Amino acid sequence: MDQFDQLFDQLKNCCPDMELLKQELMARHTTFRIGGPAALMARPATEEQVLACVKLARESQIPLVVLGNGSNLLVADEGVQAFVLDMTGLNRLERTGEREITAGAGVTLARLASFAAGEGLTGLEFAGGIPGTLGGAVMMNAGAYGGEMVQVVRRTRCLTPEGTVKEIVGEEHDFSYRHSVFSQGEDVILSSVLELEPGQEEEIRAQMAELAQKRKSKQPLEYPSAGSMFKRPQGYFAAALIDQCGLKGFTVGGAQVSEKHAGFVINRGGATCADVLALVKEVQRRVREQTGVELEMEVRRLG
């Protein structure tokens, strides 16, 4: 019996109601629809189950990967020899103050933005079309159309590797461009409190619809992708540089630089991780040679 089988049995004993999956294809859990199997995956529905997962993984010295909607992730074709914690079951969402909403790490940003609109609270319109969950959005200070999580997140509850729950408040989040205190650490985000402004539901939903239309017209939403492939280089826009180098439509295997938006790499069907990485490497090389700018991947790699 290997360490993953042992962990499976331990988790079955302490969390009999929790869904556990062996050799689960990560392609089913990423928006890129790419990725081989995870040795073991758990889908906790409560914070107590998360605590048990983290504690047992640490005791077993098994690598732990925390997963939300898999929207900013490129997983290796060989898969991952790790214990993957799918947090989408932590989806509690409620209004907890005059201007406050408390949301679990697994709540999708689309649902969160719609809930806020229904409560007559403005400030999350930018997030309505971002395909991730709250946990991932807080971790990387996700943003779009001039909005970022730093503007609305006030407090975050997280679980430390030692198994204690702590709260991060205000500036302790250390938000910057696509970065937070959680970016490199091992803490697992459980929930956040967001502070918004009073508004009119009709106006909020109208703005969300306008942004959704703008996104649809400019981004290749009809294909699987991981969102923006590259970080914005200082003083430039990655998509403009890629376009300038004549790389729109550039293809390797099933992976392609979108003809609609050069900042996106899409899966046109059957793309592998190897295809995407070969394409990214060539795009980086040509942009560097023709413009002198070094493009850095924004999408996280796993495995």
C-alpha cells in the first residue's frame, strides 16, 4: 500500500461523507481542459474536512495542492503526484453587515458578483466575468476592467500548515499586481469578508451586462483557456507585443495564440501541456528578439 492509499483510508475513516477520487484527470477540473491524473483528490464541503485533509497530508508528508475553479492553471500531461484539495465545496455566501458580504473560498466570482448585485451592493461588477473562485482571486489579487480584489477584501480566514485558523486583516494581505501574502505561502484560504458600497441593483446589473458584452466581443470565450497567459510587462501590454510580432493564430499542436485576443492561448481541441509550453516558449523568444521585452507567464504550472 503506497502513501496515497494510506491517506485515502485515513480520510475515509475520519470524513466518511467527503468525496475522494483516485487518479482523477485534472483536465476535468481546469478551464484549459488539460492535465493528467492527480494521485488523490478530496472535495471537502466543510472547514472541518479541510482541516482534516491538511493535517493528514502534513503528517504523511504528501505534497498538497489547493484547487479552486482551475482557471489560472496549466497541469502537466503526466499529472501530479500530489494530494489535490478541491475547495469548490466551500461555497457559503451571506450578507453579514450593512456593507459586508462573507464568502467561502469556493464561491465563484460570477455567483459572488450576482449575489452582491441582488443585495444592492456595488464594487464587484469587474469580477462577474472572471472564471475563478474567491480563494484563487484573493491569492492572486485578480482583477479586470480597472477593478481588483484589493479594493474590496477586508479580512480573510485561512488555515496554516500547522493546523491553526488565523485571520489576515487589511494591509496584512500585502496585495500588489497579481500578488498577495498567500501567493508563495502554504496557508489555505477558507473565507473572506468583502466591503462594498450601497448601489442600485438595476444599475449594477446593467454595468455587469456591459462588461460581459465587452469581454465576449474581445476574448475567445468559446474555447478552453486559462485566461491571460502572460503578466503585463511594465510599460507594455503583452497582447499588443504578441500581435506586433505577427503571432496571432500561431499554433503548436492543439494550442493556439487566439486570433481574437493575442494575450490568450486557447485549446482548439486535444491540446496537451507540452503543446502549450512549446508555444509559450516560442512566443517568449520571438517577442524578446523583436522587442527586447521578456514575457512572464501569469498562468500557474502544476506538475
